[in-house]
Amino acid sequence: MTQLYETQRAMRARRRAALQRGVVAILDVGSAKIACMILAFDSSVQMNAQEGVSAMANHNAFRVIGVATTRSRGVRFGEVSTIEETERAIRTAVQAAQKMAGTRVDHVIACLSGAEPRSYGVSGDVALENGSVMEYDIGRVLAECDVPDTGFGRQVVHAMPVNFALDHRTGLSDPRGQIGNRLSVDMHLLTIDTHAVEHLLKCIKRCDLELAGFASSAYVSGISALVEDEQELGGACIDLGGGATTVSIFLKKHMIFADSVRMGGDLVTSDISQGLQVSAAVAERIKTFHGGVMATGMDDRDMIEIGGETGDFDRDRRKISRSDLIGVMRPRVEEILEEVRARLDGAGFNHLPGQRIVLTGGGSQIPGLEGLASRILGQQVRLGRPLRIQGLPQAATGPAFAASVGLALNAAHPQDECWDFNLPVAGGARQPLRRAMQWFRDNW
Amino acid sequence: MSAVEPGSREYSPSRMQYRWERIWLTPLYRSLIRTGVPVALVAMMAVGHFSKAETQAQLAMSVANARSMVENRPEFAVELMQIKGGSEALAQEVREAVPLTFPQSSLRLDLAALKADIERVDAVARADVALRGSVLEVRIQERLPVLIWRGADHLELVDATGARAGVVAVRDGFHHLPLIMGTSAQAAAPEALSLIAAAGPLRGRIRALRRMGQRRWDLVLDREQVIKLPVEAPVTALERVVALHSARDVLGRDVTVVDLRDGRRPVLRLSRAAVEELHRLRAIADEEEEG
């Protein structure tokens, strides 16, 4: 925990340095596309979350000056599978975005959708020494949380204090200065596969970039796609990506659960490719132009020319009806949504006060998905698009960019994490030594 | 989104290309490459061109040519040197001191050096050098000799301030000047002049003023008479001698030395004949007393 604390603190320091320099890149490494966004920060706006934020939560502090997307290579199920290929794809995206921005960028904040995220709810409890909650009491209670055995090769990416309770009053978001005897905290811990992070880090290093922050894709999609009410009252964000579908549940403006399903749009494409005996490229095109999940009578008469690229153009003039295509796609989409339903049920989503479900991500653009999702997931389903941010071109405002936009918002105004507070365990051992060194330096 | 096709063209930038692009987007490097490199190139070419010996020689020659072309313009020509003030002999001496060939370019003339050269001539007290059109005008103030100093092998003319006004081999033509002698007697020239002025009736008898030990004067008269003057206030002492002479005709008697170095009284030295005469007269006087 101490080492993690140090690395995350170092990352925070790099993020602050990047914001001070004014330019930072956002990198969304997905299975279908890699998006790079370059943000220019206005240094006059207060950046530090702990020193107070502006009314718009710093969303007016930056503007997007460069955006580039490229087809993803070497990424499967939201994890880096081929470092060389991924590096090339990142290079392509970063170079194009730099060209559009007209400036070079050295710091990058990245997110990853796969790598088996697992959520843990942990709680800590501490007696207050002097009757009211001081700054360092927060650090103490966070250090007091009993961290479960997350297993070998797992790394904590998010550790957010979700709820503070003081004696018998719960639901406090900031207990500093309040009077009480016992302070307890509920913390949400999100771990992912260490190797996945390390591989991504290696790719970024090989592009001469420095990692200034790392987030789970599920979390940042939720930030950009859920509106404030949904985050406050309870809502789930489902980001249907290419290789992985991420699920995140928000309550009281904090993420309380995140998970990822290793199925996505690429699987639908491969079903079409196999079922209709066409190439993957053709299958992808058919899916995006003609795809759907709710069949109507009209669709029986809507014929689609497949024109498989077999090289025999005269003979290969196959046609299918749109109903056939829907018949291929719907079972797979249903399967994905049912898997999501299982994850939500496992997280106890139906005990939340509000149960809004927001579908976002590239996969949410399938016509008729809303209807299908409401049958499987519940009545309160809507399609979500990411928030508007300054300078974002029209082409990058679609639901496929929910994670990128969320990452940008999070970079401007990060939520408090465990490592933003001074934990007594981390600082305690070093402080006397430093003081002794100081004493020696002063006297000799 | 199309899937990867085998054999499709590689579109991602190579690592070198990517790095180059990033360097290009760095403002410092960008300005260096856009201005620094061309400037350095031009500077290197210039240095390479001008470091060749023949180029330098050619450059120096063309500069010298241009300079001499301007200098040799008739507008800058100086035709003659006109010397005003001073005697003809002095003018000749000055012409010899500054060997200039005319016509001369006025740009090549250094008037300050010329002035210094002319003033180095003994007989010139002050010289003013000016260009008036094509004439180099030299105004001279001559040094007037008032004393003549005799050294071991030559005679020097000395002006009222003690400065040298010329060197002569023989005294012919300068018999009207009082003679002074002794090491660095010139330095005390003003004092010598005031002594001569104070001599009054003795003036016609003065042969020379001799400087003794660089501190006091001996006044040498005819008949080998010497007046030894003190270091302090020699003029007052001389006035006393003159008063004595006019009252008692001291110097008309058989006296060889009047010594005034002791301030309280003058000491006289008689000639040998006078002393013997004095002894004889005293002996006669003693016999008369006894008898």
C-alpha cells in the first residue's frame, strides 16, 4: 500500500507539473480506436481541487486544441496484447493530434477499458483525539481502512473515499471541522491487472511520453455520460466499446462499483462476418450502415447488397434482408446486455434509490438498442452522449468519445483519492530522519 | 472501422519520423532550425571565404587603393609651408626639422605631431600650425637669447626663463650677452639676470657669472677680482658690495676677493703685493712709536 501510495503521489505531481506547463494529452486506448486529445489549460484558473474549484468545476479551465483518432491495433478486450503494434497506433494518434494542436506534448493521461477491474468496498474507523475532525484525521481514517487481499498481480487504480460517518451521522462528504468522537469512512477500491498497466506504460514510454495519470475507462465514461442527478441519486453507465463493455455505478457523485465485460462491438462484427460469410471489413460496414436490433415488417423488404470481396464480382451479388442482419446481431447484443445485467445485479444495483441506466460508447449507436436494453436492464434506460467541452470538434462529440471526454474532465477536476491526503504511515517514518538531517545541516 | 488487411500499407509514422516531428514542434528547436541553421551556414561561408590569404590581400589592396584615391584628390593637396615670425635662419632650421615634400595630401598630415616636431627646435618658444586652403601656415614665437652659457666644449644661448635658445661654436656676434658658467647655471638664469640688473656701476666690469656647486654665484670682474655671493639673498648682498664700492671705492683698490658668504660682514682678500706693503707700513708705524 505504501509503494502504491508513493507511485500514485508521484503521478499526481507529474499531473500538476503538466497542468502548470499548460498542455496535457488524453489517451483513450480502446480495442476499436485509439483517441488522443490535447488539452490546453488556462493557468489563471485555480487547478488544485483541495484549494477550491470554480463554479463549473474547472470545466472552463481548458480547451481541446488537438484531436486525432486512429484505428486501434494490438489491443484486444481493452488490454494491450501486442506492444509494438499498440505503440505504432499511439504514435499515429499522438502525432496527428500534435500536428493539429501545433505544439508538442510530453505528459499523457491514459485510460484502459479492460484488464478485469474489480471493485472492493472497504471501511475504516478511528477515534478522534480532540473532539473534532482535523485535516490529518482524514488521512488517519483512510490509513485505517483494512485493505482486502486483492490477489497477486493486481494494482489499485482508484481508491476514493465515498462516504464519511461521524458517530451516528452518515452521508457526510466533507467532515473536516465537525465535532464528534468516532470517524469512519467507506472507501471504494478499484483494482486492475498490473501487467495490463505495465504494458500500456511501456507503450507510452516508447513514444517518449510520460504518464501523468491513469484512470479506469468505466469511471471516466460515467463522469462524462451521467448527468449530475444520475450521479447523485444512483445511476449506471454502460459503455459499449469495441472489445470490452464497461459498467460503472455512481451514487452521491462517487463511483461505487465498476466492472468490465469482455464482449463488445467487435464480437458482433465477427458474428456478421461468420454468419454472412463476408470479410471483417464488409461486416463492419454493414453493421454500421444497416445494423439494428429491433426488427419490423419493413425490414423484410429492405434488401442489403453484401457484395463480398471474393474477387468474383460478377457472380458474388449476394443480397440479404435487413431482418437477416438483425437476426445475426440481436442475440449477441442481448448476450452482452444480459452479462451487464448480471454484473449490475451482483453489485446490488436494484437496491439503489435511483436506477437510471445510461448507454454510451460506440456500440450504443445501434438503432433500436434503447428498446432492447429497456427490456433487459429495466425501464429507465437512455442513450447518453458525453458532455460538451470547449474546442471539441463535431466529429469527436459522439458517444464513442465518452471515455476521452470523461478523462479530460477528470484531468481538470479530479475527485479526491486516498493519495491526496497525507497518510500517517507513509510520512511518519521519514519525517524524523529528515528533521535530523536538517539539524545536522544547520549545525555543521 | 475496417479490420487489418494483410499486406496493407504501413501508415503509422516511424519512430524517427515521430521524434523529428516532436522536435520540430518544440519552439526552441524550431526557432533554432529556422533561423540558427541558416545564419550559421552563411556565417561559415563568409568565414571560409575571408580566411583565404589571397582574398584578404585583395581586400586590403582595394581598401588601400580607395584610400589613396581619395587622398590624392587635388582638393586635399597642400602646396607649400609658410613660416611666419622668427628670423630667416630660424625658418631654415624649422624647415630642416620637418622634412615634408610638397605637394602633400592634407589627409596624411598630422598637425599635432608637426607642432611637436617644430617646438622641439631650440630657438622656437611656441609654434601654431594651421591649414589655410592649400597652404600649411606655421606661426612661430622665437626664443630671445639674453645670456650665454659656456660649457666644456660649446656655448649655449639661454633665454630669460633659462631654456636653451641655440648652440653656437664661437662667441662672435654674441659679445653683448653676459656670460654665465658652471653646471646647470641655465636653471638659475632669472637670478643671474636680476644680479646683472643690480650690479649698477659694476656692470661694465663684469666678465662672467660663475655658478658654484649649483647653489650660489661668483661674480667675476676684470682685474681677476671675484665677488663671492651667498646662497640666500644674493641680490641684497651684491647691493651691499655696490654701496661699499661707491662709498669707499673698495673694488678700485688692490683686492682680489670680496667674500660675502658670511652674512654678518664682508671679508676681503688682498693681493700679495698689497699685503707686503701693509706689513712694511705697519713696521714703520711701530718704529715711530718706539722712537
